[in-house]
Amino acid sequence: METLKQEALNVIAKMPDGADIDAIMYRLYVIDKVRKGREAADKGETVSSGELLREIESW
């Protein structure tokens, strides 16, 4: 698995040269959320789709 730094550099390198700071920050934000989600799933910190649906419906 790539280090976070290497993953960020790779993502930025693939972006168009004219990418603005907001686009770069958004991509980095998404990388962070995906990594954290994978880590949580690896630890078993997940909810079933039924639990999620009930939570959404209760809002």
C-alpha cells in the first residue's frame, strides 16, 4: 500500500495543470475519507445497510 504522501502526490500529478487549490483540496479530502473508511472496515467498525437505512429514516 502506498504511503499517504505518495498517494497524494500521485493524485495531484494526474490532475490538469490548471487545477485550482479547491479542486486539489477536495481530492485530498476524498482520499482521506476513503482511507479512514477502509481502516474502519478493516477494524469491523461498520453498520449494516439496514441499520444505515433506519438511521437515515429517523432524521
